[in-house]
Amino acid sequence: MSLAKGAISMIQNSSSGPSELASMSLGSLAPAQSRFREQWLRGTLSAGRNVFVLLVELLLVTISFELSMSHFESRLAPLEIGEAAILIVVLVLVFRGAALIAFGVCERSFRHAGLSDAIAIAKAVAVSSVALYAACFGLKTHFDVVPPGGFFLADAATLFLMLSTFQFSARIYHFFVDTAGTSAAAAKRVVIIGAGDAGVSVLRELLDMPRSGIVPVALVDDDPMKRGTLICGVPVVGGLPNLAAVLSEFQASEVLVCIPSATSSQRKRILAACRKGGVPIRTLPGVVSLLDNRASMRDLRSITIEDLLQRDEFVPDRNLTSQLVAAKVVLVTGAGGSIGSELCRQIAAACPRRLVLVDKSENSLFYCHLGIQEACPGLEIIPVLGDVTDDHFVRTTMLQGRPNLVFHAAAFKHVGMMELHPDQAIRNNVLGTRNVLLAATDAGAEIFVNVSTDKAVNPRCYMGLSKKLAELFVKESDARHRTRCMSVRFGNVAGSTGSVLRIFSEQIRQGKPLHVTDPHATRYFMSIPEAVFLILCAASLGKGGETFIFDMGEPVNIYELARTLMLFAGVMPGEELPIHFTGLKDGEKVAEELWDGWEVPESTDNSRIFKLAGSNPLSIDIFSAVGRFHEFIAAHDHAGLVQYIAELVPGFAQQRTSLSEFATNQVQDDLERVNA
Ligand SMILES: NC(=O)c1ccc[n+]([C@@H]2O[C@H](COP(=O)([O-])OP(=O)(O)OC[C@H]3O[C@@H](n4cnc5c(N)ncnc54)[C@H](O)[C@@H]3O)[C@@H](O)[C@H]2O)c1
């Protein structure tokens, strides 16, 4: 019934009178007409331009023919009179004109003339010359003399030169006009690394744009066959081991890395040489991002954090992740965060039965859910918005979801903020972990993985201490439950929210000075995907009760990192942007460690993962401590909590001078850095 009504109303609505119909159709025709008119105009203009070019080329054909005739004058005099003269000129114009049209010579762009245009001209001239010779030979009864082969060769060569000069005239004109406007002193001298297809494409593009103010001064290539040659007038020198010397010899002001297939060790060597020479660098993406290995200046990008940290050996083994999570229900807390969301991405790609995402930030949860839904449309994903410090919420979620695997990445992580709010550090990071672990074991989870941090080692701040206590709780809980409970501990991940790398990159982008605590400060860094893959590897290795640490490579000097990030963003450190030293505050360390003095790293089946052996000399009863934390927090007794912590972990309190003073200084300093 309603369908019928709808149909009737549609018919009624569309019952317009003839004049309305006419105006409607005229209205809808108007844009089509104007499009047609525009296309017609464009077509006419382009046809007119081609006809004009053809006429000029035929004029050149005539001039070339006349010049060649005058050269062979004594032998071809009979051809210059009467019917023979008219016939031969007509033949020349028809054959040459037909060839120029057939090879599309008159349609080619002058501004972008290149080798393919010269080849088209050569073909048109050669084919028409052979045809002319054959025609003259066939019509020899009409001519008193048949022009010799030498005449056709001379005419072909003259015509090829004239047509090529005409075709390249616009490029030659622009080259001289454009270069006239640029001063050699102001030009940026670039060294291109890689004299392959990609490097040469970029070189040609640069040479075609003299006004860009970028002058390619040398190409660097490891291939000895290329070395010592000139490509488009630019010398090829080599190779990568001599890069630092090449940069100084050619006074390079920028390096363009044009080796899409460069291995990470090659990239590292290039980065090291540029860093040593203080030369900014831009790079092409990998081969997969480039079509046919052809590259353009537009493809060049700044070095990313991942480029800086790339290690040769990181090849994620997708089979391993699949063996761990395939057909399992997996729950991730802190799913909206830097580590949680990458955990969700890698787990989702390995086909779990169901993925439960838990986070208390609605926005982060929304985007994580959306991203995974788009990447894995068939996967059952359950986003759960809630707080892991709410025990009832956690238990209900676990009992409803019944996860086989639980990854706990929900935490507060900002050192300065936790110094201001020690109660929140304990509430979120210790009591939150307790809630998730106990609910997971009660719901029958097979594996519980607590994501920890190197700040938990010999902690000097509340954030580190809370993570240390959480690790201890996880370790001690393992013996009490059937669930395999373990912690994974690692240093900074590059590019996570609030990381120093992100802050530096943002400050460089905004042209603000960079702040470094101490010239000797070092930190471990790893890319987020790599760290998360190792978390999953550790989960499959764990028997229960372990604290795993990862091989994070060499620690990175933060001052050097700041300088490198500046260089790679095209900014000269110290000259264009200053780096200020702020000095270490209480709780901050010059270097982070991955394990405590009493912990002994032992190798595992995975060469990048170690498990820590040794017993904690600080043998506190973590279960009763956690119970007391709960009581202090429930009673809002923050002073009592801080006092209790000082008694529980005496070393921690001794390492700190004035807690409140430090807290205020730290946050004040963070705010100044961000606002500077
Ligand atoms: N980022 C690093 O460089 C790094 C390095 C080593 C270890 N870690 C550890 O990994 C963990 C996660 O770090 P991240 O960088 O992903 O942090 P993040 O701040 O990006 O993510 C944490 C997520 O947890 C959520 N969350 C916090 N408290 C919650 C609660 N009570 N209930 C529910 N959700 C809550 C937040 O909303 C956020 O989405 C932390 O324990 C951190 O110490 C981080």
C-alpha cells in the first residue's frame, strides 16, 4: 500500500507541463553544451597549432631542399626548370608532409622536447627520403636526370638538423632565459646518490628547472663502469665509502638519495656520512612506491624516524603471530594507544576468532576500531569503552568476552604528570593491572601479557615505580593461577604519542628551539611495529612468570638525535635553530637501563628476546602492598600513600630530593618546552 502511494506521488511530482519539461531539459543540456563548446574550442585551437607547425616544417623542408639542390647544382640543373621542377617540389612536399603527419612530428610539445621527439623526426626524415628516392627512380622518364643518393643523404641530414633545432627551440630558449635569472652563489649544490634510472630521472628534472635554484654537482655510484663518466654533463664519482670526501669536495649543500632499492645498511652509511659532513638529506621511497623505477623530485621526502632506526634484521614472521592468535579470542587494553593500536593491527592481520578492544578514551577507541574494521572487514571486533581501574567493568568485560589471550597496554606513561599525581600512577598502573590480571585469570585466559617499560628499572619517578610494582605483581601472580602471566619490558618506541622524537619533529616544523636535558643523555629506541612484533613473539615464548626484555640495539644520544632530525629536515643545527640544554631534573637519568643490577638476562629461542633471571633483593609482599594501595586510594589519603611508598621502597625515596619541588619543576619544564 505504501509502495503504491509512493509510486503515485512520484508520478504526481514528475507531471510537469510541456514548458517546464522544455526548460528542465534545456537546463540539463546547458552544461553539456558548454562542455561540448569548450572541447570544440580546445580541439580547434590544437588543430590550428598543429597546422601552423606543419606549415613551418614544410617551409623548412623547402629550404633544406633548396640548399641541397644548390649544393648539387651542376648535376641537377635540368630539374630546376619547367614541369620537372614542379613535379619534384610537389613530390618532396607530399612525401615529407605525409611522413611528418604519420610520425606525429607536428603534434609534439616544444617545451618538453626530448630524445623520443628527435627519434620521431629521424624516422620521418628517413622514411620520406627512401620514398622520395624510390619515386624519383620510378618517374625517371619524366626527369632528364635522377638525383643521386648523395643528394638525398645531404637533404635528409640538413632537414633533420633544421627540424630538430625547430623542435628544441623552446627548450633552448627557456634554458638560457631561466639560467640568466639564477646566481651560482645562491644555488643549492646537490649531490645525487645513485646513477641508475631513478637518479638520472631526478637529475634530468633538475637540469630542466634551472630556476629551481638547485644545481646537481655530482652523482655518486658504486658501479665502477659508471664512475668517471658524465651524465648530462654531471660527473659520476664514487662510491659510498668515499661519500664524506665527495660531499666536501663538491661543497654539497644537500644530498638526494635516489636508490629506491637501497638496503638499510646502505642507508645507514649514507646517513652517517651526511651527519658527519653536516649535510641535509632527502630520499626517495622504496621501489614498491615508484612506478617503473622512475622518480621525480616530487617523490623525494625527508628522512623519517623509521629510516633513522631501521635495522637490517627486522623481518616480521607472520606465521608466528598466526600460530599465537589464529582462532583465539584476544583482548587488548589501551587499544587506542600507540602500542595497543599496533598490537590490535598485527593481531587482527593474523585472523583471531574475535578481537576485543578496551580503552577509556572514546576518541582513541573509535579510530582504532575504525582502522581495524577497514583493514579486516570480516573480523569480529568488539570495542569496549571503559576504565580498567573499575573492577566491576573489567570483570564483566572479561566474563562476556572470555578471551584466550590478554595484552595489557592501558597505562599512564608521562613521567612529569605522574610526579604530580603519584596516586593516579598507583591507581591506574598498579591497581589497573591487578584488576585486568585477576579478571583474566578468573575468565580462564591462557596468556596474560603486561606491557612494561625500561623506566621500571631502578625507578626514580612514580611512573617507573608504578610499572615496577605492576611487573612484580604479574610475576608473583603467575604461581597462583593457571594463566601464563608475563611482562615485556622495553625502551622508547619511536613516534609514539608524547615521545621525544615526535616533540622534536613538531618543534622543528614550527621553527622552535629544541630542548635537550644533557649532552650525554641517551635512550633506547625501536619502531612501534618492531616492538609490538617482539611482544607477540615473547607471548608465544612465555611459560609463565617471566619478565622479557628486547634487544633494542645501541642507545641513541639525544643531542645527536636532535641534530640529525634537524639536518634531515633541511635545517642547519645551531645556525638556523638552536639546541638548548636544560639540565637533568630529579628522577631523570642520563641513560636508561634495560635491567636491574640483580637481574640476569638469559637468551631465549628468539635472538632479539631475553628473559630476566635472578631474585629481587627487595622482597616486598606485593599482594599485601597492593591491598594497602587500594585502601589509601579508596580513602583519598594521598599523603598516606606517598608515605607508605617511602616506607615500602626506601631506596626510591632516598634517590629523590624533594618530591613536590621535583614534580612542579618537571611539569613546568615540560610546559615550557612545548610552549617555547
Ligand atoms: N611509548 C613508549 O615509548 C613505550 C615504550 C615502552 C613501554 N611503553 C609502555 O607501553 C604502555 C602503553 O604505552 P603507549 O605509548 O601505547 O601509551 P598511550 O598513552 O599511547 O596509550 C595508552 C592507552 O591506554 C588507555 N588507558 C590509560 N588508562 C586507562 C584505563 N585506566 N582504562 C582504560 N584505558 C586506559 C589510554 O586511553 C590510551 O589509549 C605503557 O605501559 C608504557 O609505559 C611505552
